Amino acid sequence: MSNAPQTAPANPVVLETRDHRIATLVMNRPDRLNSLNNELASALNEAFTRLAQDESIRVVVLTGSGRAFCAGGDLAHIRRGRDSGDLKQLEPLLRSGMQMVLKMRTMPQPVIAAVNGAAAGAGMNIALAADIRIAAEEATFGQNFAKVGLFPDYGGTYFLPQLVGPSKAAEMFYTGEMIDAQPALRLGLVSRVVPASQLEAEVGTLAEKIAQGPKIAVSAVKRTLFGSERQALEAALENEVQQQLKCFPSEDCAEGLRAFFEKRPPKFEGR
């Protein structure tokens, strides 16, 4: 992870570095807390698709630039579509995320999420799609869809109950409240928590240890742990897209987005 990031000209929203057999992808919209718009979601999907086919890469690390991992969907982008009445504005963002998450789970290389800051909404679910998550002490996690009248996406309804159980997952989905790194560790959402200054080295050491291991055996373990769930995960992802597209045109979604930008509590009326 120590190489200086080199920006791919066509996709400046994702920085990619390679250190021998380890590829690091950095979500690079720091001014927007790496929130997801169509460009970033598509670039991540393309990068994971390409790396999955690269036999020289043994491990992929995903992290964010600046002070956040990923703050979820770009609400300014989502609000523009909602206010304009373009109800299809959201679908390309959902579809790119659906394919990216599926690729992360089924690609032969292990994926490590280095959660350097806030991982909210779809950003949290991208981290959950990784094989392993290591968090900085400053990291926070939350399923904050309910706060803007939206449905969990990017695999959240599939991954989160597996990790924390249905009851705790329901609480997180229903309230949208954020939790800190240590509670996330206790819940099993992350493997370890380290000081921010040590995150890069900690993840780099683990990635190198995995990269030095037996490629065939490691890939076979990943297929055994995650590969067999492809059909169920695809069904869950498709359901999330359909439910999200039903929530997007609701008055509750419009109110949630207004409240977010007006910095006030939303007043939902169930419409």
C-alpha cells in the first residue's frame, strides 16, 4: 500500500496502485467523502472486473481517500433525480453497485477493505462485501438509508444479517444510527481495529501474508466460503434494486432528502 497512487486517466475517481502481487484501489472523491455517483460506481465495477481476470494479482485492497471510506450514495446526485421526477436516475447507480458487489464476492482473489473513516449506507455494504475488514479507530459504520426514506442496497440485506444476526441487523436498518469501530469489532463487522497511523501497514502486512500463500488453495477457500452463495446473493441484490426503485419516488424519500440538506429531522408520513 506504500506506492504513490497513480491515477488511471479515464477514471480519476479510482486510484490504483500495484505492489508486486497486491493491487490497491482508492475511492477518490474526498471532497464528497467518496460518496457514490454513477462515475465512481462504474469505475469500481470496471476495476474489480479487470483485476478478477489478472492472474498476476493475488490480493485486492480497497480503501478511501481523505477522511472517509465511503459515505454511501451521493445524496446531491440522488436528490437531483428525485426533484426532476426522473425515477430512472437511480437505477444505473444501483446496477453498477450490484455488479461490483457480486464481483468482489466471486472473484478469485481475496478482497480486504481498509476502512479508514466513515462507511455509511452503500459504503458500509461495499466494506461488507469484502472478504476481510480492518478498521481505523476513527471508522464509523451505519445503514443510514432509513434517514432518507430509502431501502438498503449494495448487498446490505444479505451481508449484515449473516454477520450480526437478524435482530441487530433490523435495528441498524430501522434506525440508521451510526456505530463506532469498537462496537463494530464486538459485533463481528470487522476483524480488527487499529490506530489510523497503523492502518496502511497493518493491511499491507496481512495482504502480503495472503499473497505469499498458495494461490490455488486460497482461491478454493474463497469459492467455498463465498462462491456457493452467488445465486442467493444475486436474488438479494435484484430484490434490493426493485425495492429501492419503489422507495425512490415516495414522498418519504423526498422529505428525507429535503431534511438532510436542510439539516433538520425528517417528518415522515408513510407516503
